[in-house]
Amino acid sequence: MAIKPLHNDDLALWQTFKKGDKKAFAKIYQLYAKPLLNYGITLKISTNLTVVEDCIQDIFLELWQSRENLSDTDSIKFYLFRSLKNKLMRTVKYDFTKHADEIEENLEALFEASFEGLMIEEENQKEQLERLEKAFGQLSQRQREVINLKYYHQFSNAQIAEMMEINYASVGNLIQKALFALRQSIHFPVHFLLFVINFFIK
């Protein structure tokens, strides 16, 4: 399924960068370096922070060096996220099927760290958030990744399908099953559930 051009500002910034504009390149770095780092850490393809940081730096170096030959994109964030995931997998020769337990443990620690930063005074809300934390721990790695990409990074289903290398229908199924599992565990209204999810996947 083709991705419709929704981000005209991204396309303009990208084309300006491709012409060798250093300010445009610096803006791309400022906008996306931190989100890339957060995404790389969340993936846990490598537990070595230095490896993630080096891959990000390599991506930006390669962007500048090959800028004249790059295709246009209307979503710079999607382009960079996909590039980082592919580079990390090539760098560490990662096999997802052999590291499912490690992924679950690391993501659980990530959500726990996010939870510790929440300041909610009312006891019933704390109990609900504790149930949400537990419910997240019961999701599969792919369910967590799809929720992260959809509701925190706000990628389209088509973009998520390409990034996760699954078909378009599978993205919707993963999202539906993940949200259903969370609602069954904590009985939140959907709108409140999606609001709270953002705290756990930042």
C-alpha cells in the first residue's frame, strides 16, 4: 500500500538538505537525533548504548555524504527510524527469534522506569497504572513495538508494516489485539488508555 504524502514540510526540508544546505541538515539532526536514540534503546537490538549512538552518527554521516543520490521522502522520521533499525540489525547481526526473553525483560524495565516518573496522587489512579504496567508486561514484543510506533511516534499503519516487515492487515490485528488485552486487564476507556500509554512508551 502506497504511503500518501502528508508531510509537505518534511518534503521541503528534505529537498533543501539534498541541495547541500547545512542549516537544513542541522535542523533534521536537531529534530530527530533524540527520538532516534529513544527508539534505538527501545528496540533493544543492542544493549550497548554506544552501539546505538554510533549507528545514529553513521546514519547522519551517510546522509550527508550521499545526499545528492537520495530519494525524496515526505516523512523524514519514518526514513530515519527504518534506517536505524536496519543498521542496528546489520551491525549486531540480530536474530529476534533467539532473544525474545531478553527483549521482554528489557522492555519491562523500560516501562517500569517510565512508571516511576509518573506523579499521580489519587490511590485509585495509582492502582490503575500499576495494572497497566503489569498488562504491558504481558504483551508480546511485537505488540509493544506496534503500540510504540503507532501511538508515541505516530506512524501510519502502512509505515509500521514496512518498518516491521509485516503486511498491512497484520498491523491492524496487532494493534487491535494489544489494545483488547490491555482493556481486558485494566478496564480503561479507550481514550484514557491511549493517553496513559504515552507515559509508558516515551
